[in-house]
Amino acid sequence: MSEPLTPAELLAKRQQYMAPTLAHYYERPMNLVRGEMQHLFDSDGRRYLDFFAGICTVSVGHSNPQVNQRVIDQIGRLQHTSTVFLTEPMVNLAERLAQITPGRLQMSIMTNSGTEANETAVLLAKRFTGRNEIVALKHAYHGRSWLAASLTAIASYRVDPVPVPGISFAENPYCYRCPYGKVPSACALECAKDVENVIKTQTTGAPATFVAETMQGVGGIITPPPDYFKVVREITQRHGMVFHIDEVQAGFGRTGRWFGIEHYGVEPDIITMAKGMGNGFAIGGCITTPEIAESLKAGTINTFGGNPISATASLATIDYIEQAHLMAQARELGDYLLDALRGLQEEFPLIGDVRGKGLMLGVELVEDPRSKLPALVETKRVLELMKDDGVIVGRGGLHGNVLRLQPPMVITRGDCDRLVTSMRRAIATVSEQLASKTG
Ligand code: PMP
């Protein structure tokens, strides 16, 4: 193998040949050349503890040997056929998905990404209801196609000024910045009831579907209150709408259950998935009830969707999550981390909020806990300092001021301690800088 490029050389080449719209983390990014479970290695041989898992995707570890071996065996036998031929991995995966998803969800369509999964789900909902409009949530992220970007409600990802028509947005269940100025203990779930306001005031009164992430990932690990989805489910049912949950980030064990919506005690009509589903292999999909699936009469071909390699990777990922008891681990370590992060919050006013479930956690940074002014510069600085310290975390939120912790689920308690130590150090440094800035 040739010598790796230096990070500066690689960055210059990327800037020469890749469109500038493709953003990258860090002022001084590293050249990542190798991964090993919860660790990544750069071209200088430095090791990083990865708490972002390739944007919440490498659910069971980088180059997980068990997953990789099954993929290698499969690639040696059969690599590609497309969906118009019968192959076992795709069909076996569909059967597994029916077993691990809640309620009556049974029929799958495999895709290559979360974006495509959401496209497919909306099409199903429109055909099933014979209606067109969609209600989504503010701060949502659903992908990069015209439709998925139109369902996305974060300005920086809504680059096309002419979105798909017929989409309206309800208020976000964002308790830290409650759109109604309430605190959770004194709220009447006005945000959930807003779905009905939106139906009555911004649509014809009969939309096809409601779509929401169980917990918004890009939106900043927004964690709806316990009864939020019960109220929304009842509203959508009363209005004859499909209830579609996007589990692209929260799915596949990360929150401590197979799917995040299971924490909320409601059964969706459609679940969309991707990311953690294939541990980094390109796969997505949607699963729905037999009645909804049957409503799409036109033929569907997906050249790569459910290909033997990605489907095998997904089956191996699901098996690994089960065999290594990673959902129990996500619950236990998630609680451990939440406690430790809340301890940090007491130490540093820069930390405005700590939230999440399992290994999908968010730490929101603010210039001042009273004004809650988003601390964007400081958040970027924390990311860079932690990287220099050998720890990778993600960033999200409408204002880009939320640290996202979505590691491979194979991390240990020691890794959690390392994360907290590194975050404490970075936040202490940035807090001092902020104090001197504000005088
Ligand atoms: N839905 C959610 C909730 C996501 O977070 C993402 C990706 N960040 C998508 C959909 C789109 O997935 P993909 O990038 O695989 O198209």
C-alpha cells in the first residue's frame, strides 16, 4: 500500500475535487485510515475513541470482525443480483425486521439510504390514503432528496427555496426551549396538540401522513416527553392519517430498545430505517403493515436495495446486537453517562441541557443558562479540543450548539469515563475563554 497522504494534502485534494457543499468537521481534520470497534486511527497512528460512529451508523463497531466475516463469505459467493431475482439475504432480512419491529409491521422495501426510505414511506402513505399532504416537525431532518429535504426543517439543510408543496410543520417537542414557554412539570403537551392545529389551519384538513423522528438526531437529540407520541397518534388516527416514524438514527438498539418508538407505547404504521441497520454498509428500508404495503400497485425496482452484501451486513449486525446484549448495554451505559454528564452540567454553566436515551445523548451548550443563547463557537471549539485529545463527538441542533454522543454500542464503562474526562477538560478551557470574552 502507498504511504497515506498527510491531512493537509488530503484536504487540499478534497477541496480541489469535491464540491464545497460537502462539509467536514474540524479546522484541522485528520486522515482516518483504520477502525477497530470503538476506535479510529489516523495516518499518524493516533488512536481516537469514537463517540459518533460515522454519524450514528457503526452500531456494533468499526470493522467488527463478526460482521465483516459474514460479509466476506457472502461477497465470495454472490455479490449482486437486484431485487428482480430471488436471493436469501434480502428475504431473511425482511423476516428479521418483521420480528424485531413493533406491532403489525411486516412488509419491507429495502433501499440504499435513509433518504430513499423516507421517499418510499411517503409514497406508500399517499397511495394508501389517496391523499397528498404531509405534517412534519420543526427541526426535523429526513434526508437530501427534494422531498426529504422539503420535510427537513433546519434552514441550513433546506437549500432549495422551492420545496415540495403540501408540507406543513408542527411545533417541536423541545422541552429545553419549549415553543410555549412551559416547563415539563407544568405542560399540557401543547406541542403534540399543535399537530391538530396544523392539520386544521395549514392543510385541507385531510393530510396523508404525519412523519417524525422518534428523537431528532441532526436536530440536536430532541427527546419528546413520555406522552407526546400517544397524543399525536390519537390525533393522526382521528384524521385518518398514516403515522410514520423515522428511526434512521434511533433504530437498531441505540436507545436500549430495538426502535426508539417502543419507549413511547405506540405502534407506528410505517418505520423507516438506515444508518445503524448495516453497521456502515449502505442499506436502508421501510417496513409497514400488509394493508399499506398492498396499496402500492405500481412495480418497484431497486437496483442495489437489499443487495446480498448489505443485507448480510444487516443480518450480522442484528445478530451481533442480540448476542452481545448491546441493548442492555446501551441502557446501562446510557444511564451511567447521563448521570456523569448531569454532574458536569452542575459544574459548568456552559452546559444548558443534557438529554437523550441509551446511547443517543445530547449536551446543549449555551453562553448563559438564563439567556440560553446558543454557544456555537464554543461547541465547535469543544469538538476540536476533544479531537486533539483523542475523542470524537458529533454536533447538531438548529443552532449547531449540541454535542451529540452516539457511539458504537460496544463501548465500555471505561470509555464513558474517558469521554467525560475529555469533555470536562475541553469545557473547562472553553468556559475560561468565554468568561474572558464576556468580561
Ligand atoms: N432520517 C434521519 C433521521 C437522518 O438522521 C438521516 C441522515 N442523517 C436521514 C433520514 C437520511 O439518511 P441518508 O443520509 O442515509 O440518506
